[in-house]
Amino acid sequence: MQMLIAGQWVDGNGTIPVINPFDNAEIDAIPKATAGDVDRAMAFAVEGAKRMRRISGYERYRLLMRAAELMDEQSGDLAETITLEEGKIIGESRGEVARAIETMIGSAEEAKRLGSEVVPLDGASGGGNRFGFTLRVPCGVVLAITPFNFPLNLVVHKVGPALAGGNSVIIKPATDTPLTALKLARILLEAGVPEEGVQCLTGSGGEIGDILASDPRVRKISFTGSRDIGERICRTAGLKKVTMELGSNAPLIVLPDADLEKASHAITATGFANAGQVCISAQRVLTHESIYGDLIDALKPKVEALSTGNPLEQATKVGPMVRASDAARVAEWVDEAEDQGARLVTGGGCDGAIHAPTILADVRPEMRISREEVFGPAVGLTPVETVEEAIGLANDTNYGLSAAIFTENLENAMKFAREVDSGNIHINWGSQWRADLMPYGGLKESGFGKEGPKYAVEEMTETKMVVMHLQG
Ligand code: NAP
């Protein structure tokens, strides 16, 4: 596919192949954008920001609702594209498209709700006879940089709110999964979004990322991706608004009073979806020693039932990772943990980009499989003696995106909710759960700022304070 700059579908300086991670087939190729392409897109986006802010909230609502309808009409193609370029099993890809449509509709609704507030200035000393109110205005040009693991929904989480808020937007999708984003850009144009309003540039982030992020014409960067690239963007961005949605190594605590059938089901569902490549995948299962063996017994058959294979086939439950090199990295971390004393309960090893769904027991907090973000189909169990120890270990990380506990005890559940430093807290389900309307984002090095259309629109607009100094 070509990329979208200044309303035209264009080539760049050479191409990058897009590879199906299951069979290594080249499914398409995308252009490599140059610094000149970035400059052209920026100049056009500045005009786009002027144009978008003149479009009424109601009209922006209608444009985004039309985009949602077109996404629905093209949902089969979008789902297949996600599976082909990312390796996500087809059922999950269909689920992602359905969610993305809801995210677009939620964004459309926010376009009608950009309200402001009357500020009671007569409450301030010397503030009488003045009338004050806020005005919510667009930031201007929004740069949306997205990761590979949700090639559609995470793009919509940025583009929808950006357009709803009256901004223009430049999308820079992940190089592994650019086709879905390009198709979304085409849908937005088809829906009637002005060509200045949306552009999509492809090419390696390592080559054009700094040029994009440092451009002063960008007024807001919304980034989802790894911690290290996020930190780099923060350094490069300079004085502009930034939202960071970064990684994690989510903890999940299981206490003696937990329903072990439910907990083992949740660990399987939330540790292995998308081959574990979800920022909130359950990774560290901190289990009370009194039920440690029982939980492993309940978990093992469920994980062994996860058949691997071609992600286009309905029977496949775990598809390939995005690259064979990532599967090899996870296998290396599993081997390293075993060498350091962890016990392989099931799985281990990879074949091409497919890594076997893996459970490791007796994982210690200092092992890489626990300390760093695995981002693959491997879950580790660590025994604990008390709820205090479990909470201490849950917090013993730089990350803080999602955390879960299984207990029937309200006191322990509330203690967990209050004391674990995490942007999302789940009680009696796994760490990987999200409704797209909720405020979603991390604490600590998992990032800052919130997504979810209502909250993202706030991040993508700015507040002016207006004071009328009256005479009478
Ligand atoms: P990544 O390697 O950080 O890449 C993310 C995006 O940044 C890609 O578009 C990438 O482009 C671009 N990029 C690379 N270098 C850049 C630079 N110097 N300047 C600007 N942009 C640059 O992440 P990923 O492997 O795609 O995704 C996995 C990570 O995302 C995991 O850590 C996961 O936890 C995190 N994630 C977080 C959330 C959340 O909501 N918190 C959701 C999903 C994923 P190229 O592809 O061209 O390199």
C-alpha cells in the first residue's frame, strides 16, 4: 500500500516488506517516508488543524459516526488484515474490530460534549463584577504513534479523540503492522474527513521518529509502545503535550480463599491472548503457598489445551508472535529462568514465531522473566506467605499498568486496591480486561495520561480562561 500525505497516496524512498509472521510470506510492502515527506505532512497538518477547528462539533460527530459505519461494512477485511500482518488469531481480530468501532462511536459522541465551565470569580477577593468561563480548544496538530499489537483499536483510540477534539492528526503506525492503519485512514477520507485532517506516514520509527517527535508544529504527541521508546520520545519532544501508554509486567495475586477454578481460567484467558503480546497480560502470579500446588494443578490442563497454529484457523487458540526473533527471546528467558531454578510446568520452546504457551513455577522476583516485560505467552508463579508480601512483590517493579487479585475477602481486596500502584485494578478477574470507555493508563514507568474517548479528548484539547471585566 502507499502512504497518505497531503491527500495523496504516495510512495517514499524505497519500501519495507510487510510479513505474515505465521508463514513468512510477504503480504505487501509499504513506503519508507523521508524527512522531506515528514516536512510536507507537517505543513499540510497545520492547515488541517485550522480547517478541523472550524468544523462544528455536530459535524465532527457525523463524520466519525460515518467512519464507524464504514468500519462495520469493511469489518471482515479489517479483521483478516490484522491477522495477516500481526498473527492475532482471527476470532480475536474480529473482536478488535468490533471494539474499534465502539471506540470510534465513543469518540464521535465526545465531539458533541466539548463543554466549558463558568468560574465563580466573585468568590475571589477583588473578583466581583467579573464573569469568567473556560473555553476548550483543540491542541492543533496531533502525532499518533502506535504499536504493533492492536493495529486497529489502538490507532482509533488516538485518531478518534483527536478528530473529535477538532485537531488534525498524523498517524505513524508500527512498521510490522501498518496496513490496518492505512486502511483506517482510507475509511476516514471516505467518511468525509477533510484530507488535511488525517495523514498516515509509514517508515521505521528509528529513522523518522525523532524528526516527527521533535517537530515544533506538533502540539500533542500520543504514544503507545515500549517504555524505552516512550522515554526517548519524551526527551525529543521538547515543549509539547505528551501522553504515554507504555508497558508492564502485570501481577496477579491469588489468596487462599480464592475460587481456584475461576482464577486458573482467568490466568489462561488473560495471560495468553494475542500470544501474550498485550500490555496488561497477566505475567507474575503471586500465589499463597497453601494453594500453590492446587492452582498449578488447575492451570496446567487449561494451558495445555491452548492449541497453537495458523491464526486464520478457528481451532487455533494461540498464534505466532509478531516476529520469530521475539519468540526466540521468550524461549531464551524461559531457559534462563530454568537454569536459575524455576520449574517448567508446561510449554517452553519455539518453532519459528510460535512460542508454546508456557507456565513456570518457583519463579523468583529477580529473574528476568519476572522483572522485565515478557510480552509473550509465558506466565510465572511465585509462592508467597502473606497478603502483605504479595502486595510488596506486586509493587516491586518500575511498571504500574494493571494488577489483579483473587480473594473473597473484602478487606484484602480493598487493601490491594489502595496499596498497589497501578492504573488499573481488577478484583476477581485477570489483569487483562478493558472496556474502551473507561479511563485507561499507567502509573510509574507505565506512562501518564489517560485513554478512553472521554479522557483522550481532554488530553487532546486545551483550556482557555476568559474573564469579562464588567462595568456596572
Ligand atoms: P515500540 O517498539 O516501542 O514501537 C511503538 C511505536 O514507536 C512504533 O510505531 C515504532 O515504529 C515507533 N518508534 C520506534 N522508534 C521511535 C522513535 N525513536 N521515535 C518515535 N517513534 C518510534 O513498541 P511495540 O513493540 O510496537 O509495542 C509493544 C510495546 O507497547 C510493549 O511494551 C507494550 O507493553 C506496549 N503497549 C502499551 C499499551 C498501553 O496501553 N499501555 C498498549 C499496547 C502496547 P517502528 O515500528 O517503525 O519501529
